[in-house]
Amino acid sequence: MKTLLIYPPFQVGHGMGKVMCSPPLSLQTLAGAVPDHDIEILDLNTNPSYGVKKLEKKIKHYDLVGMTFMTNMYMVVENICKIAKRNGVQTLVGGFHPSLDPHVIEEMRYIDMLVRGEGEFTFKEILSGKPKEEILGLSYRNNDNVHHNPNRPFIQNLDDLPFPRKDLVDYKPYHYLWTSADVCESSRGCPYTCNFCCVTNFYSQSYRAKSPERVIQELLTVPRSQKLIFFVDDNFTLNKRRLSKICNLIQKTNLHKHLLFVCQTRVDFVADNPKLIQEMRKSGFICFFLGFESFKQMALNRMQKGYTIDKVRKCIKVCHDNGIMVFGSFIVGNIGENRKDTLRTFKMMKELNIDVMMTNPITPFPGTPLHEEALEKGWLDQDFHWRDWQFDACMSTPDMTVKEIDELVHYSYRDFYLDIGYFLFGKKLLRLSAPRFWWFWKIAPKFLTNGFSNFMLGID
């Protein structure tokens, strides 16, 4: 079956799209599951020339079009499915949104099949021709009827996953902070219970990890043109023994001599494990992506973050003492926060010396406790539809309107990145000049010329 896997536009300039463009790892892994089939990957984030006519001309030559489907991609996915169906091509979607809201197949009559949960082995069975009614984790359309098969159990040993097909994409456009980059997944899931996060529900609060040896095998397949690896795990550092072994193997294989590493971790882990952080830095880790979300203790408690502001201060100090950049993510509109609280968080970003920050409006993603609460309490309009959502504020809170939240998100970028005094005359430039931040000056030319200037000009 000739198959085209499409990565729909992620809305460059929103969310993580502000500072990175990453290869479609999920589609590369799906392709790895079916090595004997004719598979092509089309990343519409790096192919802006694809209008409707060009896309339709391409799609009509395939038997199946498959797409990964995140919530902000709703309208684009719907339109691509329409194009495929009017050319007699079967359609398949998977990913977070359809897994957490599988009834989307009933809303979008152009979807033939929907994969729920982990898709590698479901996809393999679909292409092998196995009867649809026998495939676990599959929802499918049969004439006018939609059938939802039983769930597929989670893959217990992630080392059984296929290696991503890196040969199916051109790596030139991919970057993190405008340094050539690739991505790696070393684990899946998260055992924590942040009420706004869809990962908890997608993976049923489970956590599974690849062995350190398998992680190194994947890193060895990274194209030599790429200089940085972003680990997409929701919590890369959860298992300390595994983390230590990965660091040891990175050093043993000399991967740290030509690769830099970035990962997502937790505030309390960094604060409580300074020696491990030192080992990570020695292994080439140069930046931690940290979901601070807020600097108001009441809000952190409500989100079930499980740590205090004192931990935040210690976390940032541990990072900077080891030459690790702090990339902080924040939510605007946390329940219990008003405008004054939010502005206080913006001020503390600079007082605590956050290096890079990103803000997003509070969003009640499908399948989260926050979504249920927002509907129940009227914070989210009953007639709201994800088809119309493009990363903008979509729900109110007891303390702020949708408009106020949206305005504060835009203000946060002006307040932080346009504060020349903070970057040039504060402690930041002095800190970056320290020997432990040597790596920054290595990537600085591309960082400053390949996109950061455009990013700054795009701040409204």
C-alpha cells in the first residue's frame, strides 16, 4: 500500500514553534515499523510552498494518507482529509487529539480510520491487511457506521520499537534555538498528575523507558549535520539510575564531543540532585526545559506541582552554577491568579534570571481534568470548537476574561525579550561570559543570525 504520512503545520511562531522546528519523529517511527512498504513523509512545516493544488496533485498518487493530529491542527487535518477523499484516497489519523477525543471520527466524515494511543503496531497491522475489526486501538468507518475496537495495551518494552526512518526527511530546516537539531525519544509517559496536562491521560499515568543502550544506539544514527539533540520525553530525568548510565555511555562513546543535549525535567529533581546535574553537564547537556507554569505558590499547589518557590530558586542556581541554560515555560491564566499575580510572575522571571521563556494561555485540552472543570463551571463556552483554535486564549477564569489572558500573553514577550537592560546590562551577559557557558558562544553566531532577529521583530 503506497502511503503518504503528513505532518500538518504546527503554526510556526506559536508554542514551541517559536524557537524550534523539529523532525516528525512519530511519523519516522511509524515508517520504521513497516520497512517493506512504500512510505513517504511530507512535513508541511518545512514545505510552505504546498498550496491546495500542489498537495492534491501529490495525494492522488497514494493509496493511504496518514496524519499525526495535535489539537491546533484540527482545521488543517480536516481539509487534507477532504482533499484525499475527493480523490478516492483512504485517510488515517492518530496522535494526542484523536486519542483523547476519538469521537472526532464521527465529526469528520472524511476520516476513514483513527488510531488511538501508541500507533506503531496498529499501523503495521493496518498496512499488513489485517481485518479492521481485529485490530486493537483502531476506530474505523464502515459505510455510515463508526466502530471503536478495544484499546491496545501499552508497549511494555520500548526497546521493541522500530528505529526512526531518518532517511525519509531532509534535515536542513530543523533546529533548536536556530542550531541544527534532531530529536530523540527515550521514554514515554509521566507519573505526575498536573491537571492541565494531556500526557497523563494519554499514557494513563504510566511511565516506561528505553534502556540506556538503546538510547545510545539511536543517538548514533543522528545525521552528522545536526549539532544538538532535544529529548522529547516529558520527564527525561525521572529514573536517576538510568540517567546516570546514559550520561556514562554518552561520555564513553564520545557523543558529547560533537552533540549538545537539551531535555525536559522537573524543578524539584534539579534542586535535589546537584551532583547528577553536574554529571549531565559533563555529558553535554546545555539547556533544561522547565515547566514552571507560575511563581505563585497557591497556583502551583492547585496544579499539583508538588514543590515550593524555594525549590525554584535552588533549581535555577544549580543550573547556572553548572553552565546550563534555563528555558522556562509559563501558563497565563492559572486558576486563582489575577492580572496582578501574573505581572508579578513576569517580574520574577527576570529577578530569578530565567534565560529563555515561553508563555501560553491556559488551555483545557480534551481529556484533562481542567477541560471537565472548565465546561462544568462555564469557563469554556459550550459552543467552542477546537476547529477554530490557533494557540490563542479560549477560556476565561474566575479572575480574568479571555481577552485579558490573551493580552497578557502578548505583553509577556514584549516585557521579557524587549528589555534590553535585562539582557545587556544585568547579570545575564556577565554570567554567559563565564567559562562554564563556553557552549553558548559556540552557537551564538547562528543563534543571532539564523532566526533570533526575526523572532524579536515578530514580537507584537
